[in-house]
Amino acid sequence: MKVSELVKNWNGTASYTGFSSATLADNAGVDLGPDYSIASSAAVTIPTIFGVLFNGVTGIMAGANMSGDLKNASESIPTGTFQVRCRAVTAPNDIRPLQI
């Protein structure tokens, strides 16, 4: 089943299929949705996905590698992680007024 069909037919419930060859086959293909960040709504491309994921992963790794430089790492890492998660939740609300 295509992602667009799932979204269109969403009834508010979901089920876990477990390990199944049918589920694996459904998820193995590339069924990319539209890219809402551009006006033409063209399909999302693999380089776009890579660009987003690469930055996220390398940023996390850079932060982990610098943790040895902290004076009190056992306190600073959980505090910083909590602050970043809070900021990630509030960031979309900060840019919403700019989109009007």
C-alpha cells in the first residue's frame, strides 16, 4: 500500500504487523511523498533526505566527541539534551509567524 493511500484512508487506528515478508516488501520500495518546501510539490529526492539526515547525524557525533572537554559531563550532557529537546519542540512555533 502506498503512503499516500495510507494517509488518505487513515481512520485513527494503527496495528503492528510484526515480522512479515509482506511488510518487508511493502517497505523496501521507494515511495517518496511530495516535497512541501518547494512550490511545485515535486517528489522528495534521495539527496534531500541525505542532506537532512547527514547534518543530524554528524551534529550528534560532533557533540558526543566534544563531551570529554566538559568540566562536569555527567551533569552537562543530560541538561543539554533536555534543553535541546525542548528547543526542538518550540522551534516550529518560532517560525510560524514568519510564514503568514
